[in-house]
Amino acid sequence: MPRRVLSDQLPRFLLGKHQLILTVNFTAFFSLVFLLMSVPFSHNAWFELGRGEAFVFTVIFYLLCLAVIVFSKILMYLHRNSERFTIIRYILWNASEILVVSLLYSFFTLEGDKFGIITLENVSFLRLFLGAAAYSTISLGIPYVLMAQYFMIEERDNTIRLMNYENVVSDTPIKPSDEKRITLFDNSGVLKFSISSDNLYFIESDDNYIQVWYTDISGEMKKYMLRCRLKTVEESFADSDLVRCHRKYIINIRKVRVLSSEKDGYAVELENDNTPRIPVSRTYEDAVLSRFNSRY
């Protein structure tokens, strides 16, 4: 994989709460089935279902590994908004989980041998660890890759649905050429919100939801929430007046009244006084300045 791609920011939908929970559940099931099936083909595997001390060791080891993965994913979720969370960091993070699980297996095996629960035949720690690393890479790496692929396909399908609003059933013809409209679907592909771009001010991210701030026919500022990712909106309306300015915000560049330089960077004020000042992060600074200067 090219270095430039590895240094790119990780798609945030891979770090959503729903996605991480599904990943942990699928990984727990996949790894348990794989390890139990691989026992007859390994000289150092001691997993056992039934009764006895080996079974107790198996349960304790499995629960500890599951706790490590859950704790790691919680930390990953808490750091999901970090601009430094790149693809390479995501790969190394998951690799560290495999390392910890491999060390746990080596420790349990050596301790089990010491107390007579597990029998080893002149196996060095290095050989034991390398074997555990190979099994851990398969039992954790494969489900991680499969789930990432699944979420990427799901995200692509949601993006396609979001862009394809010409096929929406309506009692009046939808004519994008006559009026620029922002039409939003939820993650299930159901049309939830449609508004003229003249009335939309900004969109705010709230985990796996977004809040759309707009004015109604009377000019009153309102907000609408639906389950959709900000990244999906950004990609779907890349050629529109909507511009990503922050990890939490997309603004309508036509509604920007003031773009001011501050100590920590730029911020925008929108035309409606009921909207807050919206920060512009350095990641999106050049894009916002370019769009603002070309328009004004």
C-alpha cells in the first residue's frame, strides 16, 4: 500500500459505535470457532470444552482476550475524532491487540505447564510466541478485514442512495435544474429530508447522526436530525455549495457572512444571527478559503 494512502485519515465510519460493537461480536465468534477447530492441528494448543482445569483455563483466557479487545475498541472510539487517526495508526492499533493476545497465550501456556495443567515438550518461549502470533493474526485479523470491507460496501451503498434522488417518488416532479435541493436519506436508504439549498445553513455531526440547521418558510431557524454520516453528505454533495470546514461541520458557503482569522485559526459567521460561530480546522482551511474567495 502506498505511503501516501497509509498516511491518509481513516474513514470515520469505521470507528462508529455501531461498527465497533459489530466488529467485536463478529471477532469473538470467529476467533472462538477458529481456535477450537484448529486445536487438533496444533502441538501447543490446549483449548478444551468440557470439564477440568484445562476448560477453566480456556474460559479465563478467552474472557481476558475479549476484555482486551473491548477495552481497546473503547479507547479507539474515544479517539475517533482525532485528526491524527490515520490508516497506518488503525493498522498498528489492531496489530497491538494481536501482540497482547499472543503474549497472553504464551503466558497462560507457560503457567499451565508449571502447574501441570498443560504439557509442553521442550518448546521455547520464542517459538511459542511466534505460533501464538500466527494464530492470533488469523483469528483477529481476518474478522477485522472482513468487517472493514462490509462497512465500506455499506457506506458506498448509502452514498449511492443519497446521490440518486431523481428516483424518489413524489406527488410533484422533482426538477433539480429549476431548484437546487439538498435531499438526504438515512442509513437505510429511506428519504428523510429535502430542502432548498437557499434555506440550509450548516450540518452538524453527532456521532452516527447529523443535525441539519435550516430556516422554514417563515424564516425561523430549525434543526432536523437523522441517522446519516457527515462523510456521506460531504462525498455526495462535493460539487454543491456545501463545504466541509471541520470534523463536525459542513457549511453552506453561500450563507457565510464573515470569515475571520483568529488565534487558533479561522471561523465563519453565517447570515442568520441564531447560528453559532463555526470553527474552520486546519485540515479543511485551504478548501474553505478557496471556495470563499472564488465566491466573494
